Amino acid sequence: MNKLKNTVQLIGRTGIEPIVRTFENGTKLAKFSLATNETIRDVNGKKTLTQWHQIVAWGRTAELIEKYLHKGQMVAVDGKLVNRAYKDNGGGNHRRTEVQVHDIMMINKQKAG
């Protein structure tokens, strides 16, 4: 029997400039949003659906993101889904699903000609 794994692979464009935080021990945390598109057909023809994903990365991966990744770039990410709960400043409870990245690859689209 195969062991089930929590893995996710996405290809999309960054929605914002990555936000990078450095902790007292020197560890870095990078966060950004990633848009993925899917084209579907319906009775009115084709339409594109966009999904937004919250991406987080730690350590060396966060350092690479800080150095090389910018808003609007196409990237492939490989990681796992992480659910977390937190309270806002007003005491409200929130839940969030994030993709915790362990590998990222920048994709350059070359223009023809």
C-alpha cells in the first residue's frame, strides 16, 4: 500500500512583491501570493478561472526568493499544504491554508523571434 503524502505543485505568477522577514536568529521567512489559471469551456465559450494561493518559504528558499523573485514572475513551486489558525487584533478567530514551499523554480517565458 502506498503511503499518502501531503504534496502540492503549482505553476503561476506572483501577485505581490515577496515580503521577507528576518528573525533574531537569522532565519528568514518569505511570503507572497501566487495566481494560477485554468481555462474551462461553458455554454458561453472559454473562460479563465484564477485561483489565489498564499505561499510561505523558510530558510535558504526564503533567501532565494528575497534575492530573485518579483511581482508578476512565473514560478513553479513544490511544497505541502499547511493549515493554521490565528486570532486577529480584535480577537476574531481565523483559519488559513498556505503552501509551504521547499523548492521553487523561476520560469522565463522567451518571446519568439
